[in-house]
Amino acid sequence: MTTKPAADDLGGRAVSAEPIRLPSDALVVLVGVAASGKSTFAARHFAPSRIVSSDALRAMITDDAGAQEATDDAFDLLHRLIAMRLRRGRLTIVDATNVEGWAREQLVAIARRHRRPAVAIVLDLPLDIALERNATRAAPRPPPAAIRRQHRLLEGSIASLGSEGFAAVHVMRSAAAIDEVRIEVA
């Protein structure tokens, strides 16, 4: 298991790093608070058919991506879709906050069950940037208190990600690093 920054931001400029290399049959778990750019990152780097999004599934179930009362149903469907794709050896990206250890544990268990590697890509933006981005989002959006809570959970779990069963963990700590990173699928 490797834990390394995918790119860094030094002195206000992005510094290119080695690309993130993903096995073609991996489960890629995006980890980050609301408004950290997970959906934008996923759309930039992966075909839509590879992305399983909790917001999209909530919208599919209720016509409202923000319908938190549909979260249990959305994640039941998310886990089923992931299992179906991994059973077929398909690269699968999970677009959800995944800031809680128990949520990541369920995803790693699904990957293990299908003998596929799980890779974490962490978008660890500074809290003030996430709050600023969230304020510009269309309603409904998570309240600032929810993002602060997610940020505390994320910061408390980054150090332990390497022991959670991921084949690799890639952490990006700035918007520049997130924008600069390259993804290669092998």
C-alpha cells in the first residue's frame, strides 16, 4: 500500500507529480467533504459509465440529489451497482464523501469480495475553500456545520487510510494539486 501526495502546491504554484496509476479493474473511492470537487474530478477523469454517485442515485430515486431521506436507499443501490461492476472487472469510481471510516470499510469489503484492488483518492481542500465553494452552489446545499463536521472526520482519518485495506492512497491538499493531477488506467 502506498500513501503519497499526488501533487503538491509550493509557493502558490502547482508542481507536477507522477500520475496516479489505476488498475483497470479497481474500485476508486473518492474521499472529500461536500464541495471539495469530487464530482468535477470524476467527470474530468472518468467516463460517466464508470462513476457511481450517491447524489445521482438520490436524484434517481427521488428526483432530488439533496434528498437526504433517500440516503439509505441510494447507498443500497450504490453498493449493488459497485458489486455488479467489480464482478465484471470494470473500473468503478465511487463519488460520495466517504469521510467516515465505516463507509470506506464497506466499500473495501465489496472490492475484497470481488478480488479487486481498492484505491483511495483524497481531495483534502482547506476548509475555508470548501465552505466558499459550497456557498456558491445552488440550493439545496449542505449547511456549513455539516461541512465542518465532514472536514473534522476527514482530517481525523487521513493518517489511518493506509491501514484500511486500500492498495494505494493518493492525497491532494490544494485546488492546484487537484487540477494538475493526471490519471492513467493500466
